[in-house]
Amino acid sequence: DLEVDGVRAGDSVKDLEQHLVGIVQAVLPPSVARVCFPGADPEEQEVPAARLGVLGRAGLCVGQRVAWRGADGDVPRGAVGRLMRFREEGAAVVRFGDCRFSFAASQLLAAGPREGFEAGDRVRWRGADDELPEGTAGIV
């Protein structure tokens, strides 16, 4: 897929100057995107790609809870993180606790509701008592 200044056809974007939200129809080298802004006049506009912030790609949205399809010593299978942003080279930045990692968007899965807990979520207790020390980890 052709990418210009971190923007690809099909991305959900926000024009950072006009505060409009739309879908990229095409990217045009060297650095322009043709964007459909529903309800705007005109609806389809050519915008400098550097003026666009990517809100969503490959069915994922910034702020969404996601899980990586893989696993390693830093991110165990089933760990749920928060999609923070999309980088220029197409990678998605995901926060797992205090750490951030980059993954190809195709390697991420939507991970359930945006709020609350779901069965299987890994959790860490912030309190302490006689039975469990502070920071005890568990699974919902």
C-alpha cells in the first residue's frame, strides 16, 4: 500500500487544522491525500498529508483495547493493551502497562469492551491485606 507522511488509503483521519474527520480515498505523491469529509463543502478535498492525524487503520481505532497475535518475554499471549497511535511507517504503537511497543496493525486484534474487565484479563491489585501483598497479579 502506498503511504504518504504516515497516511494510507482507507485510513480514518482528522484534519488537524479544520477539525474535520474523514476517510482517505487516495494518497498522491509527494505528500497529498484525497479525503472524503462527510457533510463538508466540498465533501472530497485534497489535503497535505502532514496535516492529517490517523484515527483508525485496518479496523482499529486509537484508544481501543487490543491484543497482539504473538507473544514474547515482554508481552505474553492474551495481554490486553491500549492502541496509542499509528506511526509513519504504518506501525501501531500499543501501551501495555508502563511499556510501549510497535506492531504491524495486521498483528493486532480488537480486545473486547473499551471499559471494565472481561474474563481472561490479566490484572494487578493496587491494594494489600493480610492475605495478598500489594501488586499481586491475577486473571479475571
